[in-house]
Amino acid sequence: MIEPQTVRIDLSTSPRGYDIIIGENILANAGTYISQRMGERRCIIVTDSNVAPLYLQRTEAVFATAAHTLLPSIVMPAGESSKSVDGLQTLLGQLFDRALDRETVLIALGGGVIGDLTGFAASIALRGLNFVQIPTTLLAQVDSSVGGKTGINSSYGKNTLGSFYQPRLVLADTSTLDSLPERQMMAGYAEVVKYGLIHDLDFFMWCDEHASQLMFGNPDIRIQAISKSCAYKAQIVAEDERESGRRALLNLGHTFGHALESVTGFSDKLFHGEAVSIGTVMAFDLSAQMGLCPTQDAQAVRNHLIRLGLPVTPPNGNYDIDELMNLMAQDKKASRGKLTLILTKGIGQAFIAKNVDPQPIRELWAHTI
Ligand code: NAD
Ligand code: GLY
């Protein structure tokens, strides 16, 4: 079994970088990892109603052993609906009920929903509290817990209220993935292969060979895939924390995906990673259609995702192309009403395309929905 891996994020904009520690049974030492970096603290664990019965008691015990003072934990309803204005208000209310002070550390124990919500609450409560991410989904371990994007969804669209606010530490215990439903595991995989599709053909080939082992429990392969993904992300975030340039590449497939998540009501009909899978295929297809990318690369990506059981077309429903286009125009990368998309010259060669003509996108939606 391989040893825990540490990936370091050093930020050019801030003196304070942080570690991402990845391995099996990291949770057992979570309290110690935190006290080594931040001393003994008052902590509040925030989790969700699916994760709580699985890991909350164990995590509370570990914190108590490491001599942190644990205030009562907060359990939010599981699911994307907690990442909302109402969810934020509920969380803040419960935090302030616990006599929060500036020394209190918030511990986000869960998937991307809990991480994004807790991170956002940490960034605004008392003008900023320290927080630690303990991601328990594959998606959160390879993407959402790293890099400091926090936020909630609103009537204005996906992740439209939020902040850039970095955690002090990320602890990814890969054994927590054993309890993750298969569909969630696959959805998370879309964010793993994304790193290869953006800028590393060799990593894509490695994923093509190892993805089944990653999803079906080979612990060493998991640690390798998660460490490699975090190292890619750390490198990009270190250069461009606030997404004024290269970080936008990490949004490959997301402008299409976010529009689909929005029209399916941020619900179990379509998980975020599934929407990214469909959006990635669309980004490759659009690139091929525009003559930017070889058709066989677009086909290889589609075949890879299908082979692994990921969706490449939206669930059945009545979709309205105008609505999808309007949602795409609300994307945070859009500038002065013009669409910015992540397109590609081939596998491993993504680039930022500004002022993309909407007509081929409309045609692509017409073929896809
Ligand atoms: P999620 O947090 O909803 O978790 C998925 C489901 O798995 C939930 O039902 C959860 O209760 C359950 N779960 C979590 N851990 C479990 C475990 N170990 N065993 C069993 N069940 C478990 O969703 P997610 O896919 O982790 O994250 C999606 C969110 O992340 C989206 O809101 C997306 O926008 C956001 N995101 C953010 C970033 C970022 O950079 N901040 C990046 C990518 C995605
Ligand atoms: N998930 C995209 C980013 O963090 O920039």
C-alpha cells in the first residue's frame, strides 16, 4: 500500500499555502494534522445527512482525542438544494447559535456541496473564519475541496454567489470512497479525466487503462489518481487563483454542464459530474465541428466516457434551446454578453476561446437534446 501523499498549494497572491494530504485512513489522524498546523482549536464539523451516519461519530471522536474543543456538529440535508440562499441562512443561524468566535475553525466533512457551502459561510461569518476540508466524494477529493472556490447556487444560476477563500488544510481519506454509491463515483470520475483532457494526453491514456480500478476500489490507483489530479489543480491555482486566465481551463465542459444542471433543477436527475461529462463531449464535438480538433479525438472522448458508464446526452426531458443559451450567457466566464468557452485542439490541448459564435452552439444543442 502506498504511503499518504502530500500535495502542496503555494499561492502567488498569498503567503499562506496549504497541504492536501491524500491516503487511506487519513481521517483517523485528522485532529492531529490540524493541531500540527493550527494548534488546538474550537472546531465545528459541518456535514450532511448521508455522511453523518457514516463518518460523523468517528470524526468527532478523533477531534476529541486530539484535544480540540468540539462544539456541536451541524448536519445539513444532503443534496444540491443545501447549496442555496436558504441553506446558507440555515447554516449561519446554526453557527451563530454555537457562540462562534474568530478562533473557531469550521470543518467541512462531505462532498462538494458541504465543502462549497461551508467554505462560503467561513468566508463571510465574522469576516472570515479558518476552515478545513475533509472531502468524502471522489469529485470533492480531486476538485472542489482544492483551490478555494466557495459558493452557492441562486436564482441567477449555478455558483453565482461565492468567494475565493482558501481552506487551511485538505484531508482526503480515500477509504471514505468505499461507501460512495457507484453513480456518484462515476460522476466524480468526470473531473479526474478532465485534467488529462485539458493538458496531458499521457494522463488521459493512464485513465483509460486504470479508470475501472480507480472506481472499483484499488486503493493505490485511487491515491495515484487523486494525487495527480490535485497536483494539476494546485499548479493552475498557484498561477491563477482568481481565474483571470488559465484557471478557466478547469471549466472544460462546465458552461454546457451548468446550463443542464440549471434546467434539470440542480436535482438527482443530473449530478454535477454527469453534467460535466455531457458538457465535455459537447465541447469536443463543437471543437471538431468548428474544425479545431480532430473528429477522432472527439469520438475517443465520447467512447471513453460511455465505456465507463457516464452519460453523454442529457436525461429525457423537454429542453428549450433559448433557455439553455440564456443560461450559458450567464456563465461567469462570459464577458460583455459574449460567450467564452473552453475548446480544444485535441486531447490534452484545451484552450480558452473568447467571443464564440452562438450559431454552432445552437446547432449542437439541437443535435444533443
Ligand atoms: P455532493 O456533495 O452532493 O455529494 C454527493 C452525494 O454523496 C450526496 O448525497 C452526499 O450526501 C453523498 N456522500 C458524500 N460522501 C459520501 C460517502 N463517502 N459515502 C456515501 N455517500 C456520500 O456532491 P459532489 O459531487 O461531491 O459535489 C458536487 C458539488 O461540487 C456541486 O455543487 C458542484 O458545483 C461543486 N463543485 C465545486 C467545485 C469547486 O471548485 N469549488 C468544483 C467542482 C464541483
Ligand atoms: N472547478 C474549477 C475550479 O476550481 O476552478
